[in-house]
Amino acid sequence: MYTEKVMDHFSNPRNVGEIENASGVGTVGNAKCGDIMRMYLDIDETGVIQDVKFKTFGCGAAVATSSMATELVKGKTVEEALKITNKSVMEALDGLPPVKVHCSLLAEEAIHAALWDYAEKNNIKIEGLEKPK
Ligand code: FES
Ligand code: FES
């Protein structure tokens, strides 16, 4: 049912943890199942994401997609990170079973929520970023 990459990121998730005094923190919940994800971003003065950590209280697919999402945002600019969608995360994992697609939304939403927090803290506007619900 799960691809090798999903199993790998589930059993050995990358970048699990917290960042103290993170530039931006985003916490999102999945309305469909109640699972929760928190993403921490460390962004330098040039707008590059230097570090990222996450915590997910959720199913295996949520853990795997968070893990892959952190790998995708690391080293990216804020603008590039904004372009990462749940689709790109799923593609990077070689796909998810249809019933697990909603799990991948958490990762995208958590990135956006953390970026929003960063923008608010620094009083900047990130083009194309919408306020998280
Ligand atoms: Fe049980 Fe997501 S609802 S793991
Ligand atoms: Fe809800 Fe996976 S079952 S996030």
C-alpha cells in the first residue's frame, strides 16, 4: 500500500524536533481526522530557510509527508518554499494511497502557517501567501 520512500520517511523521519526562537512556527490540524502538525522554520536575514524541524501527532502518512516536506524546504528561499504543494511532497514520496491524500495537506498548510508567522513577526508581506485558516 505504501511506497518504499513513504516507509523510509515514516520509520526514519528527518528533522524531527523543535527550534528554539524559531523565525516562524506553524501549527495546523486536519479537520478530517484531527491529526496535528507543528513546523518550525529558521530563516536567515536573506530569506533563506537554514533549518526546519517538525512534530506530528498523526498517522504514518502524516509523519512521512512532514518529513519529506522538511527535506524539500531546507535551503530554499521563502518564495521557493511557498511553491511547495502537497502534490510536490507526494510526488517526492512516489505517491500516497488515495485515502491518505488528505494527510499530505497538513505539510503544505504547516509550511504556510510557519511562513505566515515569520512574515507577521518581521512585518513583511510574502507575495502569494494567504493567511492560514
Ligand atoms: Fe488516526 Fe489520523 S485519524 S491517524
Ligand atoms: Fe489524518 Fe493521516 S489520517 S493525517
